[in-house]
Amino acid sequence: MLPGGYTFVHAVFWFVVLLVAVGTNLIPILLTMGLGILFLEGTGKA
């Protein structure tokens, strides 16, 4: 499992990113980047 602090920082980070995305219509780009980051984290840190 992930440490609680790491999970909290991730939640805040993605919440801010989501607010920026909604304000700037960058949602498709950020979704693609997010999937790429999740893939890299899943393969690199697993």
C-alpha cells in the first residue's frame, strides 16, 4: 500500500490539475498525460 502522505499529496495535486484543466479546456491532453504517468508509475514502481 502507499503511504498516507503520498496518497494525500497525489489527491491534492490531481484536484488542482483538474481545476486548471476545466478552466483551460486541456482535459484531453491531461487525460493522456495522466494515463502515461499512471502507466510509468505502475511499471516502474511496482
